[in-house]
Amino acid sequence: MVIEDGAAARYGLGVFVPALLVGVFFPIIWPAPPGHMRFDLGAYMFIITALVLALLKPPRTTEFDPERREARLTIGWPPLLGRRRTISFDDISDAKVWRLIKLDDLGHARPALVLKSGKTVFLSTYGRSPKRCREIIEQIRRQLGLGSGTGLA
């Protein structure tokens, strides 16, 4: 089972849309002197913002391997800026749906693992619906042998 941040979330909403807004509104906020146009600065600001957001919001992939009884997290871009972490199934005490604001099924949620040390490890940096997260958590619980539960934080 593999959980990853979707390309649409990572590149579309996480990088392209904010960079586009900066590129469009930069010339409006800092207007050029009369007779000059600042579309070149807007293009530069678009590129700089896209690069910075791509570095600040790295992709995250979690792969569960039931044969080895471990979860492997890949955070960032492995050749240069990536990190890898392996968590044994024995170190995981629970899997839950983490939500910042708990209002019925409104808002964003993220699937997370709770380790026996008390730390929470997020499996995704992109918010999903609580219903979709509960489906993911149920699959994880089945693989970990934790049994069924609500999976709510």
C-alpha cells in the first residue's frame, strides 16, 4: 500500500497557483514608472516563488511493506534534498485521522501514525477529506493488525 501526495496537490495547488498569484499581482502592487512595463519582474517573481514553494513543500510518499513489517517514508527529493525513514510495525501504536479543526466532516484531515514514543508521523502533507482519510486509516489498521476503530484524533 502506498500513500502519497497527489501531483495536483503538490504542483497545482501547492506551487503553481501561489506562484501565479504572486506573478500576476506583483506588477500591480509595485507599479512601474510611467511608460515602462513590469511584466518581466512578474515573471521573475513567479519563477522564484515556484522554486521556493517547491523546496518548502516537498513531496511525501509512504509505503507499507507487510512482508518486512515496516513503513518506509520518503520525504523530499531523494537524490538531493530527500530523507528516508523506516518505521517498524512494532513501533506503531495506532493510526489516526489528524484534524486541526474538528467540525463534523468539514475541513481538511491528514492520515497519521502514532508511535509508541508518543510522536505523531504524518503520512501526507496534503489535506484530504476526513471520509477519505478514514478509508486510508482502515486499510493501514488492517495491514498493521491493529483492529478496527474510529481512527479519529
